[in-house]
Amino acid sequence: MSFTGELEFVYEDVFSLKKQRHRACDMCRRMKRRCDGKISCDHCVKYDVVCTYAEPAPRLRARAPQSNRDKKLLFDPKDQELVKNLKQRLKSAEAALRQIKNGDTGNKSVIDLAINRLTRPSHLHPGDTDFADITDSFRSLSLSAPADQGFQGKSSAAMLVKLAVSVKPCPSDLRKPSQTQSTAPRPWTLKPWESPSVMPQPPLVFPKDHLMASLASAYFSNVNLFLPLLQRPTFLASIQRQFHLRHSGFASVLLLVCTLGSLYLPDDVLTGDRHELARQWYDQVELCGQSLQQQPTLYDLQAYCLAAQYLYLTSNPRFCWSIVGFGLRLAEDIGAHRHKNWTTMLTAEEELEKRAMWMLLMFDTQLSCALGRPRTVNQRDMDIVFPEERDDDEYWEACDPERQPVGRPSKISYFVTALSLSRIVQFTMSTLYGTAMEQRAIGVFDHKPVTAELDAALNKWFTQIPEHLAWDPDDPDAPLPDHAASLACFYHFTRILIHRHKLSSVPIAPLDPPTRTICMRAARACIRIADAHRRARPEHPLMFSQGPMFTAGVMLTLNLVDNGEDAALDLALLQTAIDVLESQKQRWPSSGFFVTILERLLSTVTPPDAPPPADYAPVVAEEPAGSAGGAISQIPVPLVPSPSRTGQAPQSSDSRGPGIIPPTFVGDEEILPGRFHRFAYLSI
């Protein structure tokens, strides 16, 4: 054969191979595997399956010309917005890569990197949104209209069911409902005796219209400004439509709003005891009963947030801690702790759900810190971002509701700023107060560098406080004085928490002089701020000040016991802390627990024949180098006598002697000198 003929033979052979395309059999096409196209393919012979070619081959849709697709991309508004967002994300990624390339992060410790990420939102991983696919797959599996199965994570059995459904498709004849399927038992449905809808419920009693309006106004003016759980226009519109008479979830929220509003109801409107009035509404709400048998809703999360606020101010922190735990479990059931990967503008319900979740997390942090217990939800188990900083009362329904008008400070900024500080408290509890096993797991072997890093993170947080939330006692026209004073007290409390971890060991380790100085200055500044706020706004108790005031008072007591410096000043400030907490008892009965303890501690450090503590003079204290507390601790306070101060040392009504300290919380043990208590084990 000539070379030309041989070339033609090879060309024809190759051309015929390219033209010949074997069709896959029905089974190989279902399993999406390569088939040799024989009458009985190798896979079917291997698995002893009948090899058929009965199903029609799928038709390939002709692709549109490139020019048409480009035109559609250019003229479709949704695609244009998508391209714009992708370009912005690409620019952000390139900027981050350049920053990493130019900066040297090799010497940063794990603790340093973790602290720097405290105020940053979590980054999403593509696998983090698989739970949304699981929810969609369960909808396709339902034979009728079953109840929502709730949040299902990666390790759940639902993921295995989804995998089984995707690998082995359901035959077409099984997708059609039959008589057998309609009569088959369904164990996943609620039994008749378990359904709350058929159980008789006592009729709810609501306030009169004029009283309901006053209670709602008191709540939004005193509570919702700090903890923006509800959107006022929507809430009031629902009341006008009498939605509480048709929906039990909203009815519970309304009753709890009336409960909190009773604590702040003005005296000219109040006709009886405010706490009896509050209990009248609170006792009608059922939280941990039949409501747990239903799929949680946004109203359930809001109800647990409101109940936690009420119990925090009026009752035992243990009860509040349990309620918060229930609320967090319900929030996890509906996936409120996970980022939903929204591609469109957030709705009002989605934003309120996010606020409720963050509110429960903040309560969990504060109560776990106060009780010395581990948190219910770990920060690493959630990836939601902070709430949007916009005033929903005025700008929610605006043309661009995701943006706050320029030059108009947002009232939501307080909540977001407090959340950032709460995350520092969370990390402090894990690194300095956690168990030895937990500290080793996160790489903490020496507390000294961790304390320095936490101090630096707290200083950075202080420098980033919005201008309208900075505490300035000399500014009578401050836009939000209550919010600023609350953040300032919370800031000094966190400073004490970072540096007093040595006192949690058994036996107690002595504080070194620099640490003692930092703790004492922060305690004095905290009490000065709360007292200045009380004198300026006596009708507005300082939100979240009970724990900081009590901690500051105990620290001053320790300084008096050790015969520290400025004993006269600390004695006067300790009495001032008692006076501030005493002034809160009218609206917040839980402050009485702290008053009783501080009064008994004051009696142990004050001689029986000692004169009453004098009013403290304004002291300008310089914070140590590297601390951000100097700007807040320089607070002049006028020499005005406290109204509750008497001419004798405070005496407790308990007749069992000054050596016995009553429990801080209901159900705790009495504190005897030299006695080792069960709560000491919490710090080992």
C-alpha cells in the first residue's frame, strides 16, 4: 500500500471512530457511569441486570449564540446586579490578598488572631449552607403536608436520607399517592392528645385599651431602645387589627410587653402595685409547656427574649438562665444561628429573627458569667452576622431600608456595640475562666499574654465606640445618655473581669500591684458613672448596671479588707454603690439581692462605732499606660448627700449575726467565714 493510501486508511478509521458514539443503556444512564454500548454492557453483566435501551435519550438543547447570551446578561437587571456584586467581592478578595502578601502574619499567635476576629463577622464556607438543601429535599419527600422538621445539620440522619434519595431515584409509580399510602400509619405526626390545638386553653385577659397603650409606650421607651427586639410600627398595627385575639404567639408577646411595661409605668398612671400588675400578665404566658410541641416561630423567640428580660430584672438569675437556654434551643431548631445566605434584601421577619438570636446569646453570656457556668451555645457553632444598624421605626419602609441616612446616628448602634463587647467577655470566659481542658484545647498555657491581648482588644473596642454613644457627664445635650452610661459601666466591668481571674482560684492568689491598681480604678470609675447617671436621670434605672455595680462593690470590699490605699474613698464609694442599687429596687426587685450582700459586706469592714462614710469628692485618676479607661474614669461628681444614707452603719435585718453572709441568689448556701462552698468548684 502506498503512503497516500495508508494515510487515507488511517484518516477514515479515525473519522469513523469520532463519528461513532455509543449510546449508554438505561441503567448506566441512571447511575451516570460510562457504558460500552454493547447489547449487554459489561456493568449489567457484572451485576446480573437486564440491559435495556428502552428509555428515550435526552435531547440536548441548542445553545443560544454567544451574542444573544451577552445581550441578555447586559439587559437583565437581576444579572446586572449579580455581576456587580461579584465584581465587588472580587475586588475585596484581591485587596485582602494584597494585604496578606504585604503584611507579616507569621509571628502572630493563635490567641492574637482569635481576638482580632472578635468583632468581625464569620466567613461562610460553601458547605455551611447545605442545611438549606436538606430542608428543600424533605419538602419533596413529603407525601402530604407534614410539620416542619426543623433545622437539620451535616451530621444528622436527614443528610443520609437526602443522599439515599439522590443516589436511588424514586420510581414514577411510587410518586403517585395511592389508597395504601393514604391509610398507612404516620408516626411522625402529632397524636390527638399531643396537639395543642385541641386542648382547652383558658381565655387570656388583656389590659384595657388605654392601659395597653400606656404599657406598650413604656416598654418601647425604656426597654426596646436598648434591646431592639420589636418593630414598633408593625407591633402597634397588629394591636389595632386585634391580631392578639387570633394568634396565640402574638398574644404571648403582647402580654410580655405589658409585663415589662408595668415595671416602667409612670406613677400618675399606675393605680396599684406595679409588680402585681406585671405578674397579672406574665402568669398567663406559657413558655415551656405545650408550646414546645409545635414548630417554633419568630413569636416564640421574641417571647423567650421578653421573659428573660423580665426575670433578669425581677427574679432569680437561675430562672432566667434556664429560660434563655430554652430559647436558644428553639432558635437552633429553626436555624436562627446559621447564616441563610440571602441573595436578596432582608425582610423584616428575617432581621427580627436575627436580633432575637443575638439577644439570647448576649443574655446567655451575661448570665453564664454571673453564675460561673458554661455557655449554652458556643460562638464557633454559629455564623450569623450582626444586625443592621438602621432605625426600623423610621427607615424600615424607606426606598433604601438597608441604609441609615448620613448624619443621623442610629439607635441600634448601642445593641451592636454591646454585642461586640459581649464577644470579648465570651472569649475572656473561655481563656481565663474555663476548665484546664478547655484552655489546653484552644492553646492557652499562660494567662499573662492572653490578659495582655484581651486588654488590647478592649482598648480597641473603646476607641471604636460611636461618637453619639461616648460617655460625657458634662454634656447636657447628649443624644443617648442612658446608652452611653450603660456601655461605660459594661466596659469597666469587662476590664475587671479580664484582670481578676486570679481571684477565682482556690486558695485565692494575691493580686500583683499593677493588677490591683487596674481593678480598683475600674471599680471606682464604674460606680462614679452609675451615680452620676442616677443623679441626672433618677427615673431611669441604668440598664445592665446591676452586675457591674455589684462586682465593683465587692472589689472595693477586698481592697478594704487588705487595708489598701484610699480606704476612706472606697468606703464612700461602696456606700454609693449600695445607694444606686437601692434606688433600682422600686422597678427592679432583683437589685435587692445585691443590696443585701453589699450591706453585709460593708458591715464586716466597718467598725461598729465608726462614723458614717463621707461623701466622696471628685477624684481624677490616671489610668495605667496602655489602658483606655482614663477618659471615662475622670468623672467629677458633685458633693450631694445620698438620700438613703443614714447616720449609722448599715445593719441587716437578718438576726443571725454579722459573720453570716446571705446567699447572692435564691437557693444558694449562706456564706460563712472560712467555709469551702460548693460554688468554689466552678473555678477549679
